[in-house]
Amino acid sequence: MTNVETIADIRFEKVAVPAGALVHGVGIDESDPQVAKRLNQALHDHGVLFFDFDHVVTPGEFNSFSRLFGEPEDGYPLSVDNDDAPETPFIDSDIVPMKDVRINVFHTDGTALENPPQAAMLTPFELPEVGGDTMFASMYAAWDDLSSFHQRLLEDVQVQHGTTRLPFLRESPSAVHPAVIRDAVTGRKMLFVNANYTESIIGMSASESESLLQMLFAHINTPEYHVRRPWRLGTIAVWEERVVQHRGLADFTGPRKLRRITFKGDRPSA
Ligand SMILES: [Fe+2]
């Protein structure tokens, strides 16, 4: 197997072993349903796709490009309660510092919802000179690499998700999801707990649950499961929210602004 896969005129160049591919041969004005189908298959295979365009992507281009990947959420309901950022269509790290809202912790967006987002998409329009990368962690790799002992323990276990660790959110829903889910496209199993929304493992005592969750959150922090590709102006990153978790790096000074679109999702299932 090579690191470059060619289908029609589209090529997927792996950027890291566990996840992530740079896509060649897709224009910012792409709208072919066959291409969309191929890209969505690749999204579930690679977890995160990067597209490098030769200019800063405009809001109009970003919106039309998003149609390749799904139906946008009208307004992602778990936004941060900050009057200075009323329903911002973009992330501005000056207005909402990453550390204040746990963006710099690996997480899946919105798992306190019954139908959390399926995917999300970012493109920067103002960047610090260096730093402020977004990292992704493969939940296929995190699952595959668990010992069979822990895999057996987590199969068929249900997990409570909520917003206890995120008291600054506008809303506080809760939902129960399996600890392990299966991707509908690839059929692969994924670990489905995250350090922002996962509160407890149902059927365990509080101390058993918290110990096991902290072990799993540390496991997800293993560098061998990660992708880190510095942002550049003109890049779009699209990620499948369940196949990879994501986090920002709060290591920079100066402005960092990215447009974001979040896509509606189905109910995660085992
Ligand atoms: Fe996020």
C-alpha cells in the first residue's frame, strides 16, 4: 500500500499514520455528487481531510463547499455564552480564549445531545505567525490499541454525557451513548468518550467510573493516535466528529480567526 491513493483525478495523500489526508484535485467550486460521495467515504476512512487552496476562502466559497459534506446545523446549540460574541459564525480566540472554554482539550463536539454533530469544517482567515494549530486524534486507533481486557469491559457499556464540566454553555442537555460505537461507512469500531462531555459510566460506582474515564482520556492523549498540521491561509479542514476528536493549541499570541460550519448528525450507535 502506498501513501497516495488515486481515484479519477482526486488523490488522497496521507499526512499522518493514524488519520488525516491532504486532498488533491478538488476545486473550491466542486459540486459533483460523485465527488461528494468519494470525499465522504474518505472522510470516514481518514477522519480528517485537508484542502489547500491558493487564496483565503471567502464565506460564500466556504458555504458552497460545505454542501459536499452534509447539512449544516442552523446554529450549533452548545455555543459559549458570551455577549461579545453573539452567535459568531467564526471562532475568534481573542473573544473566546481557548483555555476558558476547554477548546484546548481533546473532545467531540456536542455529545451531550442525542444527535451530536457528524462533522465540522474550519478555514482560517487570520492567523498568528506561528502556533494555534488544531490537533486530531483517531478514535479508531484509540479503540484498536486498547487491551482486549479493556475492550471487553467497554463493550455494551452505556455512558452518561452532559455539560457539568462546561458550565459556561448556553444550554445544558444530557444524553446517553454507547462507550464504543461503529462507523456506518467503514464498519470500524471507535472509542466514544471525551473529556469535555462524558460524565460517568452507567453501572459503575462514581470512583470506578471516574478512574476508568481518566485512564481513557489519558489514553486518547497518546501521540501515536494524533495528527497535527499547522494552519495556513487557504486551507479547509473537514473532520468526522466521531472518527477523530479535536483540540486547539493555546500556545500563540495575536489574532486567530477561523470560519466554522458544523454538520447535523445521526444518533451514535454500537
Ligand atoms: Fe470543538
